[in-house]
Amino acid sequence: MKCRICHNEDNNSVFSTREMMFGFRDTFTYIECVLCGTVQISEIPSNIGKYYPSDYYSYTQNKSDSFSFKDWRKGKVFQYYYGKKTIIGFLLAAFSSKPPLWMKKDYFDLNHKILDVGSGSGKLLLEMKRGGFKYLTGADPFINANIQYESGVTIFKKAFTTIDEKFDCVMFHHSFEHMDNPEEIFKHLFNTLTDNGFALIRIPVADSFSYKKYHENWVNLDPPRHYYLHTDKSIEILAKKTGLKIMDKFRDANQFQFYGSELYKNNIPLEDYNKGLYPDYFSKSQIRAFRNEAKKLNKINEGDWACYYLRKNK
């Protein structure tokens, strides 16, 4: 049972876990590396498409350029934070939520040429377009066909490794863990970035409190869709192998790590809960406690979602 990241094959542990998002309950084997901590699927199923049904969450977004007043307001706030200063933006920013934690002002620019890998139907890119970002492209091999929005946002039905353009920013928002051969992905990432470009990788990570607590019932293990659950150490190994370096890293997990894992521990599929079949399963005070615990864990680098900013190691 050799680790495919650091290649250690001594004393690695093996365990079984079940698909519980949709409630298939099919069993899969995962390996945990004793050296780099990576948790990885033993064998990718040949029928992986079964586990990405048409109602998979990233493909069910509204495929439209139309937007509400709330979208317009969020766009003005984005523009204000990322370089297009206006009085309206200033006033709205004073009374609105800030952009998400992962969207750091030190990195993002409205004029950047941006690629979102694993974009689904492009909801995030449309939000960024309304916020003043000009050059936005998505890529996802699992969508039905290419999507061309009137606003200029384009989503290609293709794998990242077939992209031959260069970008100032390449983003992986909870998509990198779905990809086989992460070292090859990092190599292609190096070639896809402009000389001063950066990558943003947001992923669930195994060096976290929730994985240790819930293990095979950890919601973000998500078998078999998640091939690799990385750690700070494994991302550092991949970066060094491929000419990249980590510029910044932090945790941005939320309460999902707790309520999702509690559902799985009690044999309840996530989709059943999302459909309202268990409306009173968690009290408001429980969800609030989960949220507060997530914030505390992020501060001590134990949250189960991580953000990594990378550049070429010049």
C-alpha cells in the first residue's frame, strides 16, 4: 500500500468507508500514509460517473446571466475591495459582508486573467464577473457541454491538463481532491501560470481535528469522489517537486465538518438531510456550537478546509 505522494510503503494504515452523500453506501478502501499523512483512495472505481449524478451540487446552479439586487450589491462591494473605488461601493462595503476569506486583496486584481478549475456551471465566476473581474474562464470535464454566457464568461467541458493557455490566476475550489495524479496536475499548473501568476487551492485536509475524530465517517472524506485528502506536508512535497512554493496558507472550514460527519456516523445520507427529511435533527444551539468550534479550530490550524496560495519558485 504505497503512498502516491511521498512513496512511503512502510506501516501505512488501511480502512474502509462508505459513500454517504447520496446514500449509495458502496464501500471503498482508503490508505493513510504514516509519513506525509495523505489519505488516498486505494483504487478509483471504473464507474466513477455513477457518483456524479445530474443533481450533483456544482452542476445544478442557475445557468443564467440574470441577477438580483443582492447580486448587484455584492458586485459593487467586490469592485470596491479590488480596485474600482466608487462612493456607492464605499457605502455598500460599510454595511455589507466582506469578500470571502480566501479572496485576498494582496493577490487578486480585477484585470487578472483567471481560470477556475472544476468550475461546474460557473456560479462563482458569474459572481466575480458582476464584481468587476474582466477575464474569467472555467473548465470542468463533467458538465454536459461548453457554456458561453452573454457576460463573456466561458466554461469549457475539458480537463485541466488539456488547457494550453496561460493565466494570472488558476483556482481550484474543492476540485483538486477529485483529480487523479496530483503531481501531474502541479506540473501542468506550473506551465499554466504566467511568470508572476499565482494559484489558489482550496481543499479538505486530513491533518485536521475532524478527520481524527470521525475518521471513516468524516464528511469531507466523501468517497469515492475525493481521491486524495492532503495535508500541509503533502502539498509542500508536491510544490517542491514541481517548482512551486507556498506563499500563504490558512484554514477556512465551517460547521459542515461537524453536522455532516454526525449524520454519516448515524447512517443518514447528506442528501436526505438537505431535502428536509430530518428537519429537527440538529437544534439551532447545536449548529451555533459547531460554527463556533470551527472558528476556534481554524485559528489553531486544525480546521478541515485549507487554502494554499502558490507561485513559481524563482
